Amino acid sequence: MASGYGYTGGPSRCFAFWQEYAKCYASADSPQQCRAQSEDYIECLHHKQEIARARAVKAQFVKRAEHEAKEGRKAGDIIADGAIASVGLIKKATEGGGEGGSSEGKAQ
């Protein structure tokens, strides 16, 4: 850790984790006692676990899309139903449900 300052001049994003690790390391009898703080600091710096989770979500989305494509759906329908961000939590609204009320407003 060079200076502890981020790009905007304030503390860096991982400075709090570094302080926890340094405090633990200074008071510990062996470095092994600070393994949890060390892992938190390293994760903040490199985002390894976060990237692994994102890859797992993407792999599940691709697997689901391939499965649905095998069932006969078109690739465009699969993409239109949801992207990786939705992961099937929000379903696309049906097209036939809301057309009745909107046509009355256009007739006037």
C-alpha cells in the first residue's frame, strides 16, 4: 500500500481493510491469526471471489439459455426475456394483457 490515498484524494477503497489487517498483525503472536483480515484485504484489492461469483452466474445464464434453445425457443426470445442481470427474477410482461385500456385513450 503506497500512500493510503485514492484517486479523488480521500482514503482508498481498501484502506479500512488494510488498517484492520495492520492492527491485527501488530498485536498477533503469529501471522496465521490474521488470516481472515488478510483475505478480506486481498479480496478488496483483487476481487477474486466477486469475479468467480460473476462467472458462475454467467455460466448458469448461458446454461439456461442453451437449455431453452433446445426446447425450441428462438435465440432472440431468450435474450429479450432477460439479460444476465435479471437471471430470471423478473419475468417479461405478457403482450396481450394491456392493449385493451390503451386503445380507448387513442380513440378520442
